[in-house]
Amino acid sequence: MNIVLIIISILLAISLVFNGLGTIGLHRFPDVYTRLHAATKCTTFGTIFLTFTVIVYSGTRYYWTGQSKFLMLALHTIVALIALLLTNPTGAHAIARAAHKMGYGPKQAVRDDLEGEDLKEKEEKEEEKEKKDKPVMMKKASKAEGAK
């Protein structure tokens, strides 16, 4: 039982470190993108280790007592982890996209590929370029066949 308590303590400490780093990053970083990155990555890892802690605890308690409520606790924790892993990146992407559309740019960016262009306009330009390149390629191929 002492080894399990040590494992639980280590997992909990790792979780606290990641969540603490996410909090520090949220306050220290200069713009919405880096803050979002710190908050999303660190809290995701912190929550993963916290759920591992709960799973180890509930598995140990189930082993010693045989009560099924500890299996349900582990199952609910796994479902919550899956929900977090699906929604956290999606929410972060939506927030970053909304910030970019509102005009908030990165503070110290070396290069911003999306600056000054809407994504649809960029896609339309690429499609037009592909359409222009296709006939040229076909003409070159037919000239090569004619030379043989």
C-alpha cells in the first residue's frame, strides 16, 4: 500500500506542477495566442496526470475492498478524460481563430501567413493558380509526345 501512495503522490505532484505552469503562463505571456497555448497544453497534461491519479486510487481501493463503486469512479474518470481530450483543443482553436478574425495579432511574430488575407480568399487564389498551371502542364506533355 505504501508504494501505491507514493505513486499517487508523484502523479498528483506532476499534475500540480503542470497546472501551476499553465497558470503562470496565463499571466506572463504577452498575447492571446501564447497564453492560450500555455493554458491549453499545461492544463491538459495536468488533468491527464490527475485522472491517472484517480484511476490508480480507485483501482487500488477496488482491489482491497471489492466494491464496484470504485470501478465506476475509474470509468467516469476515463470518460471525463476523453471528453477533455476532445474539447480542449477544439475550444482553443475556436478561441484563437476568433481572436485572429477580431484583429488580434501575435505580439512578437516573425511571420504571420494569415495577415491581411481572409482564408477563403487565399484558398480561391490557390485554386485559380492550380487551374492556370494545369493547361500549361498538359501542353508541355503533348509537345513531348509529339517530339517522339
